[in-house]
Amino acid sequence: MEWIQNFFVQGGPFMYIILAIFLIGVAFVLERLIRLKSLDINSSSFMNEIQKLVLSNNIKEAIQYCSGSKAALPQIIKSGLKRSSQGTDQIQNAIDATALDMIPRAEKNLSLLGLLANVSTLLGLLGTIFGLIAAFEAVGAADPADKARVLSEGISQAMNTTAAGLISAITLMVFHNLLSSRAGRVISNIDQYSVKLLDILGTMKVVERD
């Protein structure tokens, strides 16, 4: 742990800014992990159960089954089921209205997380530039015997800042991609199974007419 402390101290003031950016990013990551876990569900298994209930004309039971989960897909399917006795356009409108509420919840803060990753990289580079400027200025004013030491300390500060910025950026970018993929899966399931619900309800109405 001592080398980490030395690494941080030698990096200079930009290290504190990069650390603050990184901690904010970690907070966003934790919030997204919790939120996406609550919005996600085993969509295939869920929809198979809904299909059985709807085709058995147990719409109320299907709605109750949806109410047992706070995930995005069940809430959207429930809104469609509540209008199952109406026309296809009305069902689609209900699904779309709920989707417009749920999809932003899945994507929330992901763009900010990507921004923080980019800012970390740029702050690392900026810290490097300032560190090198300070190093060369110090070398110009230092005694000849101390120039090598002063230059070494300045370059060390610059490189530490670069490393910290890259470590922060890489970590946040990895989580950004993972969370974006998971959010994309939630949205993809919404699109896929909303269409499937319309098909199931259409099939049920055809059976009822026959």
C-alpha cells in the first residue's frame, strides 16, 4: 500500500482531480448495476408463461403475473394486456407509452460514464503536460548538481499522472461497455417481446372468432 501512496503523492495535484472523477464514475457504475438488475429478467421464461396464460384466456392472471415483477418487460407487457380487449393500435400505444418511460431508465447515466472515462484520459495528459513544464522550469533554475534529480522528479510526476488517468479511463470504459451491452439487451427484449405479445393477442382473437 505504501507504493500506492507514493505513486499518488508523486503525481501532484492532478491526481486528486482524477481520483474524484474516478469515484464519481464508480458511483455511476454501482447505480447502473443495481438499476439494470432490477429492470432485467429472464425474458424467454417470462414470456412463455405469459403466452400460456393468454392463450388459455387468463388475461387477469397474466396481468397479476406481470405485477409480481418490477422489471421493464413485465411492466410493458402488463400495459398491453390491460388493453387486450381493444384494437391493435390501442395495445401498441399502451406498450409504446410504457416503453418510453422504461427505456430511459435503462440508458440513464451511461453517456455520463463514457464522458467521465474520456475526461480521465484528458486530465492525465493535461497533468503530464503541466508536470513536464514544471520540471523543465525547475531544471532551468536549479543548480547544475541538482538538475538530474529535479528533472527525474518532474518526469516521474508527469508519468504518474498519465498512468492514473489511463487506469481510471480504462476501468470506466470497460464498465461503460458492459453496462451499455446489458442495457441494450433489456431494450432489445422489450422490442422483441412486445411484438410477440401483439402476435399472441392476435392469435387469441382469431381463435375466439373461430
